[in-house]
Amino acid sequence: MKKVRNVLVFALIVVFTFAQLPMSAMAKDVGISQLDDEDFVAQVKEITAFAELAEEVRWQNTNTPQFPDTLESTVEGEVVQIPVTWETDKAYDANEPEEGSYVFTAVVSEDYKVAEGVVVPCITVVISKSDVMSDDTQESSQASLEDKKEENIENIEEDIEDKKEDNIEKDIEKDIEDSNLEINNISLQSSDAYFIGEGVETNPYLIQSAEDLANLAELVNQDDEHYRSAYYELTNDIDLSAYSSGEGWTYNRRKLFHAWI
């Protein structure tokens, strides 16, 4: 009887020992999990305010919007830059964006949480058909515009140079014509200034003095075709005594004087 009692006592000890082991382990595991959660909560910092985004950042009308990597925020009374990503309210393909408007909202990292009542910054992007163009296409179009601009400038400069040359030639020709006309006028004026008359048969030049006769001799000696073949009329008896001294009289040295007197 005593032997049976000892066996039962030993069995109860074994059962009690194995029953205690899982309970202790479970209790230990729960304690570790609770400790980790408390540490995590203690490390998360609260954002109490965000700095306002610039107008050109908050509203963008382009197919290549720009998003800041960080936001200026107030955390525990200090102003810091916190990393953010941006999520839109509908499907958006950055490579081939579709026409429409998109609202992108900032998403803070897991190290921060936004305090209740704090408004998270948003960026509104509007894409129109005229803006839906790849960067390569834009660069190509810009280069094409620059080439056309330079080509137009070169054409304009060439036209200006051509017109300058044409105008210079025309000015030179006009100056020559004006000079010839002026010379002819001077010649005609000079011709008429020597004598009274026109030198034609119906209105001959009038030789009225020794000075007129001396001028006629000088003009004929200069081979002036006009005076060599003109008509003259001697209106007075001419006294050449004034030419009796000095160099004397300048007579007609040429034989081609066919004037009519």
C-alpha cells in the first residue's frame, strides 16, 4: 500500500511540473510583446504643424509636376524637415499622364504621426492636351523653333545687305547722273554766259567788243565744238589797240574753226 502511494505521488509531481512549463513560457512571451509595443509608441514623433507650400508648388499646370522630398514641419516644438511621399486620389502614369486634374497628398514616414486636426499638405496638378508632350518632344520642338529663328534672322540680314548694295549702286548711279547733269548745266550756263545770243543762225552770238573776240579765240583754241560751229554776229567795229602790248593778241591757232559771221 505504501508503494502504490509513492508511485501516485511521483506521478502527481511529474504532471504538475509539465503543467507549469507552458504557462511560464507564455507569460514570458506576452511580457516581451508588450514591452516592444511600448518602445515603438515612445519612438514615434507627433507632427503638430506643416509649413505652407509655395503657390507654384501647390498648383501646377504641367505634365511633369515636381514634388518635394521633404516638408518643413513642427515636431515637439522644433522645426524640422521630414521625408514624405506623395499619393494621388486616382490612377496616374508619370510617363504618359492623361488629361485631367490630380490631387496629391503627402504621406509621412512611419517615424512620425500627424496630430489630430492638422491638415496634411496637398498638391493639385492640372494636365491639358497641349501639355501632354514628352520631354524629348519638347526639346525637339524648342530646337526646331531656335533653328527657324536663326534661319529667319539670316534671311533678314541677307535681304538687308542686298538692299543696301542695291541702294548704294542706285545712289552711285544717281550721283553720276546728277554730276553729269550739273556739268552739262554748268557747260550750258557757261556757254550762254560768254556771249549774248544762242549761237544759232536765227539768234547768233553777238560779238560786241575786243573782250568778246578774245573769249571766242580762247574757246576755239580749247577745241570747244560748240563754239567752233556756232553762228556769230559782229555788231561793232572792234578796237584791238589794248592788245598791242604784253602778250598781245591770242589768235585762232586752229584751222577747224567753221563759224559763221
